Amino acid sequence: MRNKGSNLFKYIILLIITSLMIGPLLWMISTSLKEPAKTFTQFFPNPIRWANYAEVLGNSTFLKQYWNSIYISILVTLLVLLFSSMAGYAFARIKFIGRNVIFLLLLSVMMIPAEVTIIPLFLFMRELGLINTHLPLILLPTFGASGAFGVFLMRQFFIMIPKELEEAAIMDGCSKFKVYWRIMLPLSVPALSTLTIFTFLANWDEFLYPLIFINSRELMTLPIGLSLFTDETGTAWHHLMSATTLATIPLLIIFFFAQKKFIEGMTAGSIK
Amino acid sequence: MLRHLTKGKKLGSKWSDNIAGWLFVSPMLIGFTLFMFGPLLYAFFISLNDWPLLGDETFIGIKNYETLAHDPIFIKSLVNTLLFSLGLVPFNIILAIFLASLLKNKFFGIGLFRTAIFVPVVTSLIVWSIVWKYLLATELGFINQMLALIGIEGPSWLLSIPTALPVVIFVSVLKNVGLNMILFLTAMQQVPAELYEASELDGASNFRKFRSVTLPLITPTVFLTMIITTIGAMKVFGQIYVMTRGGPVDSTKVLVYYIWETAFKHFDMGYASALAFVLFFILLAFTILSWIVRKRWVFYEE
């Protein structure tokens, strides 16, 4: 308004930077529709080859990996929501011996990097015969950084809920569990949804655990499956780009519909 | 803290409350003990042993730690990790502050720009790395083809020593700068408008306003974001695994990559655990630093 020249400058800078952000994804989608021989030579796909998607979706290993990613992320998210809201409620509302010590202990979990515990956990899981199963991929994030962050987030949220709401219920003789389940949990939907987005995304992208615990292709999750895709079929870029597009689109759709909640979930996780 | 505890007891937590409290926290407590605290202690014990994956372990005291002090690959990976962080953190923070200050006040298309810059944050890191690896391909990659149009012969970005690490840094910054941008936007929006009005009356330029009003007030956020970003950078692994596999000639071999390689390629669990503990102590130092900053931050706000 004040200064047309500097405004133009601002738009140009922003266009350059945003094209670095969006450009690669557009290139990915464009390549996913090209013919195999033309992946490097065309700007826009011509002719458009939808068969790339059909072929990738017809690949049963890819579908299995997709399903593994979805169900493991959902399961971890549900477990984190349940256990961390339970613990968060107790830390916020129940007076019990050792409460503060345990809370500090749980907080310190956030400082333990997975890179350090992974070796004993590998030996432990091998002892139990759980290598090449999904159980480590479900248990470790639930009782790791995601879970610890969840406890912290839920406690902060429960502390802010006015006490009168549950006092009435306690007068009526409700047990602690009923108060938690019937009153506190429904009230905490905003915090739970933030935690859902944070946990789901963190696990959708989890790389180290599946890399170490899974050997067979059918049991892998998408990030590992996609990263191996490049090794073996280095030239099948049209297929790889269809696969990465399929892996990205669901997240982007959810992001565009729930942008505010999404940003909240992501930033909450980074601040801790 | 002790005072809190005794107070809790005096106020007479009832029996039922004690049982309920412990029951509510027990799933997490048991899980954390089994999968975090136990393994952490055990990892230290492993690091004091010669521990091959197959075969017997022998207790060797601190010998693994002595070995790593003279291990050129360890030193190289430590230096690479530091170089990665030293390149990534300032670049990321400065770009994030710059973008936040551009996108602070409303103008036509602002929502679109903010969303676009946040999109890579939502994208999977592995997908992001794969796509960039494709764009950066030596002969026919999109970037080198564009450069060829203006008569420049692009290098083998990920295959030559001088460019590999800077390129991985660049790609990692683009992936995550949107998150820091949002943190800075939030901080900037909390700066009272009166301060800007006052400085406008004094005839301050935009840059002057940024330097004398915005920057001092967002300093706590800058510090905290810097530490969080550094902790993330020290743990870098996924994009290295996908884009360079630590090469060329170890020039992008970072600490976590070396730990992974030692443990799960060479199956030397004892030595890998010692390496992991070096990482642990570096991260611990940064975490403690972040607590100190946070304490000061709270103090500022009061």
C-alpha cells in the first residue's frame, strides 16, 4: 500500500521460495503420470498415463505396506490417546503418593533418544522372537517420545478444566474412572485431536524402528518400502512417483481440511 | 519438590486415591520402564562390553570409549554432524524469521503463501528426500536440465564431496522451515501493536522497527527454536539414508548413520552403544540448555 516497489519485491521473493516448496511435489505428481521413457524429458505428462497408478496399486507388496502404515499409525495413536489421557488425568487431578516423582520421571523420557535405546531393544525383541513382527513398531512409539509428550500435553489440558465439573459427579458417588471416562475425556476433545494429529504424523513418518525391526517386504511400512524402491528399480521413476504421490495425497487432503488443527498439532509437538 | 510431596501426604490422600492414581499411571509407567529406562541402563552396560550380535560378550570396561577417541570415522561422523547442524540451524532460523516477518501482516494471497510454505512439513521426510534425489539426478535431473538451458553444466550434486552435505542441508531446511516460521509468526503476533505505533511516530523504517522492536521481543522464541532445531539436526538420519547413504567417501556420514551402520551392518553392538552414548550426552546438554532458556522465558513474561 505504502510502497508498491517493495510490495512487488515481496511477492517475487515469496514466489521463489514457495515454488521451492510446492515445485518438487508438482514435479512428483507430473512424473507419476508420464510414460516410462519420458520421465526425464517432459515437463508436463503427454500423453497422461494413468496406468502408472493402476500398476502401483496392482502391486500387492505396495498395498500391504500402505495398509501396514495406516493400521500401525492408527493403533499407536489410539494407544497413546488412551494411556496418556489416563496418566495425564491422574497427574492433574488425583493426589497419590509419589505423584511428582513419577511425573518428573515420565517427563525425562522425552530426553531419551530412540537412537540410544534401539540396540538393547533390538536384542530384547530378538530374545522374545519379535523381530520381523509389528509388535515393536506399535509398542515402542506408544511408550516412547509420542507417549511421553501425550502425558505432558493431557496433564496441562486437564489442569485447566474447572474442578466444579467433576465435583458434582463425585458428590453423586461416581468413581474416579467414571469421572475420567464420562466427564473429563469428552471435555478434552480439543487436546485429544491435537495429540491425534501429532502422533499419527510422527508415526506415519517413523523410519528408524521399521528399518531395524522388519526384514520382509510384506511387513514393511511405507517409508522403508519407498526408500528401497529407489535401490532396486532405480529407473522406474514413473512408478516410484506414483507410489510417493499415493503416500502423500491423503495427508495433504487432511491438512487442507483441518489446517488449523494440523498446525496446532505440529507446533505443539515441537515446543514440548 | 520434597515439600510438595509431604504436603500431599498430609492433606491425606485417601487409600482409594492412591490406588486409583497408581492404576491410572501404571500402563505408561510400566511401558516406559520396560521400553525406555531399562534399555537406557542396559545400553550403558552393553557399551562396556565387546558384544558381537552372534557369539559371546566379554566385559572390557571403558575400552570402547577409548577406541572411539582414536577412531577416524567416528571423528569424521561427529564433525559431519556438527557441520550439518552449523549449516542447517542458522539457515533455517534466519529464513524462518525472514518468512515470518514477510507473512506477518495481511496482504492479498497471504493464506496461500503460508499454506504453501507449511506443505513440506506435512509431507513425509522420506518422500521429500526421494523426490529431491530425483530432481538432483546428475545428467537428466530437472535441476541440471534447467541449468543446462542457461548454459551451466550442473555438478553431480549428491555424488561429489563439496556439494553433497550442503545439498542435504538445503533440502532439510526446505522441509522444516515452515514449522519454525509458524512459531515465529505466533511470537511476532504477540508483540503489542502500540510498540509499532510508537516507533512509527518516531519515523522508524521497517528494518529499524524489526531490529529494535520485533527482534528483542521474540528473542526467547529464537533461542528456544534454535535449541529444538539443533537437537533435531544432531539426530539427522532419514534424509541421509535416502539421499547419500553417508557418501561420497563418508562426506555425509553423520553420527546416527554411523551408529546404525556399526550396530546393524557390522553387528558390533558394544561399540555402537558407546557411540550412541556420545550422542546421548550431546543431546542431554542441549536439553538442559533448553530448560534454562525456558526458565528465563517464563521470567520474561512475568
